[in-house]
Amino acid sequence: MMHVGAINKTGRLASLDQIKAIMIALVIATHTILVGTLFSTDLKQIIESAPNYEAISFWFGWICNTFYMNILFLISGYLVPYSVNKRGVVNYAKHRLFRLGIPLIIAIALLNNITPIAGLFIPNSTVFGQGFNNLPLNRIGPQWFILVLIILNAIYCCWAFIQKNQFTVNNEKPVPGWRSWLISAAILGALELMMGHFTGFWADLKDSNLDGLGYQGMHIWTYGFLFFIGCKAASHQWLERINKRLALTWLRLSLLITIALLASNYAPFLPAHNKASLELITPFMTFLTPLIGWGFIAAILTWSQDYERLDSHWLTKAGKDSFGAYLIHIPILAGAMVTFYSLGIKNIWALGLGSTSMAIFLSFFASHQLRKIQAIKQII
């Protein structure tokens, strides 16, 4: 189990760094099909002509989306009270705005423009032959996460400034039981179902500079809930005291529900993605997303504590590089896919898995090298 004392001098927890490394790797993996269909007409045709790959990618992405961003918000919230107590509210707010604001500006103004500008010179890209003024530039892309994190941090700082309470740890308060989590999953599931009805609004956001929120904005209540649960958990060491038996039981429930949903769509077993049956179960998938996610989150936290590595372990080091990898992975992933395709690799499984593996490695490697520069290390 991890304890407050396990937070090292830099304010890091090895087990949480391990989780971040794995979650960011999954984020990159789930973006493969999205980048392929949005960046290149050739890649889009290859993907659409392989229904089994498309279906499996869809379900892989949906399952990951039930937990990976959720757990990243939970971890972010968990570390906030300790940092606020260490730096003071005002200094923390300035530091956090600098650490999150600068990367967000760089991503929007530079990193996220690399792919569309490069597409002007790549035949069969979705923007090839377009005028520069028609390019989808200055989009927030996957960095929507940073914007939401800035807002949530600002809310917590305002609350901490008003309350003026010192951060203390009281681990006598019991960990919320299964009833509390079941109720929260039902409420958040209903909210996600309600948010999902604004399809026109989310579609418009996808075509705007806030495009990333068009894909993830309907989950905003769940993300906010987990962020502030993480803040509360830090005061009572709830993450460290998760009931392992309950976590594994909930994981089994999550897997059972997921298999039932997958079987109802028959996606992996038919030669074509059964979109008609998918439309029928979409409301159930939306409502059950938090319930399923809780099982995966609890299991991941339990695993990370049972197998916490030393700060020198490669997975822990990768966790320190995960934020930078997250920032730069889209142009690297697009480049990897175009490279594989230009080499004559047309098999979607070799193309998809190969470019995903390369993008994950290069994103973390590039982030690690960039962090050797002190000025860059200050912000990533």
C-alpha cells in the first residue's frame, strides 16, 4: 500500500506515475483510428474496408474511455491538496497556471498545427490542395484535458482560499462503500445520458477550435466528480485503503457488463460492424459508463499499489514523461501512420499496430529527451 510518506521530495508517487504511463499509452493507442480517418483519405479507406479492425478498435476505445481519463482526473485531484498545502494557495495557483497554461498555448499555437500544415504537402491527405486559410488550425485537440484541469484547479483554489483550512490527513474516516459508489455511478450515468442528447451541440464543437471537447465534453460531470473525490481522498487516504476484495468483485461486474454489451452488438463476430444494433444499446452504454469505469479504476489502483516499483523503474520514469508524451503524440502518430503506409504496408493490422507501437515509443522517448532541457522540464 502507498502512504503519504511515499510521496518523494518532488511530490511524486511512484505508483501513480506508473498508472499515468499506462493510461497515456492507452490514450495514444485509442487515437490511432481517429488520426487515421481524419488525416488521410487513403488510411480512412483502408480502415473502413476492414470492418473487424474498425469494430475491435471501436470497442477497445470505448472500454478505455470508461476509465483512462477518469483515473487521470482522480490522480490529478488527489495530488492537489498536498501541493496547495506545500506552496500556499496563491503560489500554487500561479505555478499551476504556468505549468498548464504554457503547454496549452504551445499545443494550440504550434503542436496541433503541425499535422494539418504537413497535410498540405502530402497527397491524399484530407487537406491536400486546400488553401492555408481553410486549414483547421489552432484547435485544442486532445489538450482539452489541460483546459478542464485548469478550471478544476481554479475552483479548488478558490474554495481553499475561502476556507483557509490547513491540509491534514485523517484516515479514521471510512472509505465510501459500494452503495455510495453505486449511487454515484447511477447519478453520473443519468447525467451522461442527458449530456449525450445534445448531439448537435457536440457536433458543432467538433468543428470548432474546441474540437476536443466535442468528443469528451459529455463526460465533464464525471471528470469533475472524480477530480474532487481525489481531493477528498487525499485527506483520508481513501485510495490507499481501497478494499481489494470489493475492487476485484467490481472489476468482474464491469467485465461481465462489457461482455454483455459487446455480445448484444456482435461486433467482433460479423463481417460488418452492426451499427443498427449499436444504436439500440448506445443509451445503455452511456448510462453504464461510470459503473463499468469504477471497476477498472479500482482494480488499476489496487494493482499499482501491490506492484509499486522503485522511482528508478522504467515504468515510473515513463510516468514522469507522460505529460510531454500526451502533448506531442498526435503529430507523431500521424507521422508514424504515413511512414508505414509510404513503405507499402497496406495491411491494416500491421499498419495500425505498428504505427501505434512506434508512436507510443517515440512520444515517450521524445518527451524524455525534451525534459533534459531545464527550461522545458519546468513545464512538462
